[in-house]
Amino acid sequence: MRYRELGPDKLRVSAIGFGGRRLSDPHTETETDEAKARAVIDRALELGLTLIDTSDSYADTENEKLFGRLLLGRRDKVVLSTKFGMARKADGARTVDGRPEYAAAACEASLKRLKTDCIDLYYLHRVDPGVPIEDTVGAMARLKEQGKIRYLGLSEAGPETLRRAAATHPITALQSDYSLWTRDYEADTIPTCMELGIGFIAYYPLGRGFLAGAIRSVDQLGARDGRRRALRFQEENIGVNLDLLLKLRDIAEGKGCTVGQLALAWILNRGPGYLAIPGTSQIAHLEENIAAAEITLDDADMARIDALFPASGAAAGARQPDAILASLNR
């Protein structure tokens, strides 16, 4: 495994982290098999992976509880990150809550579920448009002063929000949807991260699994799988996207790796400030993902890939519906 340093305080983490949601995600019909999940995490730690990512919103807090059990007795082996800010209303609907009092309460609840006395990297999951980011980050800074968290992160924050947040307290990492077919953050958000020394962590680095190469039709997805509603997986779009993937496969074969490994290596080779957190419930896929950290791409390789997947307009179909896009990169 290769390692990188995040943020102004140089938090050292594995270049490939583990997106924990996949271990208990009803949207992809993954029933939590705790023995299988434990085996995956055992193998991840054996291979030197240190960054584990979860959230209090994943499976309605059950994902945090799962990692509380899986990491018991070896908490010191990982950099544990979780998120707050996507709350449930009384009617069960999701809302965004960045109020300082909510940050404090959410942190206490996450600490209990994770069976730890300190969260290594604590993220605001979504920016609350009704609360000044200075207030939310100020509350997170107080949690750090109290020894309840070590580093601060944001998820899906735009460049101006990042600047205001960093002026309040150093921000270690920004986590956002980023992959070969989602590159719009390169316009202003990622340059702001690099300017401010904030690490950039790509979630969905394999394009919700599509860039791993196995999904050829929406019919392969389970009845409850959320990707069935995703525009890029629809019949009118997936054929165009598969053509791009087949061309990417030609490059991967020339490098002696899989398409998914090439997609991950492309992210890591963009610079030392980039990390990726693919999720999986399969040990074989985990091993493949981790091996991607060893792949070196030269300028010619990167140029060929960029030509296939330019920064805008490569994939057919929007990555998210307009209502969701409005809440991202805010």
C-alpha cells in the first residue's frame, strides 16, 4: 500500500481507503453478513489499508454500529472517518442540519455507535444553506478542543464554502463524487483544495460500480438497487457509456490491469492530494482496488485517458437528478 498526507496537519492515510457503506446498503440489496464483512476488513488491514469511511446516515446508523463491532480491539489500526448533517425529520424524510447543537449531539451519538472516544476525521456530510458554514465549523472545532474528534472535513462543499470554512479552522479533507465520468469539480473546487492544502477524497471513484466493468445492463441490478433510477444506467444512455468503457479497457490491457484499477489509478496519479474510497463487500474486489495504488501512469497514459473522458460531456446522462445536484458542491 502507498500512503499520503492529508491537509495542513499531514494526516497520514492509505492512498486507497474503504467506503464502508457497501457493507450495509439496502439500496444495492446487500444484506449485512457480519462474518463476511469482518473478513473483508481483516483483509483490508492485512494489506495496509488504514482509512475507513462511514456515516451516521448509512443504513440509518447501522453502518456505524457495524464498524463499532468490526473495529473493537483494533481501533488504533485505522483512521476512522464518519459524517453528520443528513438528519431524519419526524416524517422520515431526509433533511440537512448543520446547526452547532446538532453537530454536538450527532458526534456524541456516533461515538457511542462506533465504540470509540474519538473520531479521527469528522465530516459535515452536506452543507446546510440555512446555517453559516462558520457556525458549523466552529462547532466542529469545539469538538476537537474537547478531544472528541481529531480532524475536520467537509463533503460536497463548493469553493467559496471551502474558503470560509478554512478561515474558521483548518480543513483536512473534502469528500466529493469524483471519477472519470464525473469531473466537474476540476473547474474550481479541486483547485481550491490544492491551493488551501486540503486533501481531496473521491467517493464513487468507480462511477457507482460502472467503471469496474461488470455492469452491462440495468437488468443486472437488483429490484431495489438505486442505480436502476440513475440516468447513466438507463437504456438510452448505457450503450454510449459502454462504448467509452470498452475503449478504456484497451488502455487497461496495455497497462496489464483491469478497467477498474485503471480508473482508480487515474485518480491517484492526478497528484499527491488525491485519494479514493471505493466500497466493496468482496475480498477479491478489495484486493484489486488496493493493487491500483501501485499502478503508475505517465503523461501519455493520462492524456489518452483524458481524451476518452474529458472534463465535461463524456458520459451520457446526468450523474444525479437536478434536485440532488442542487445540494452538491454548495
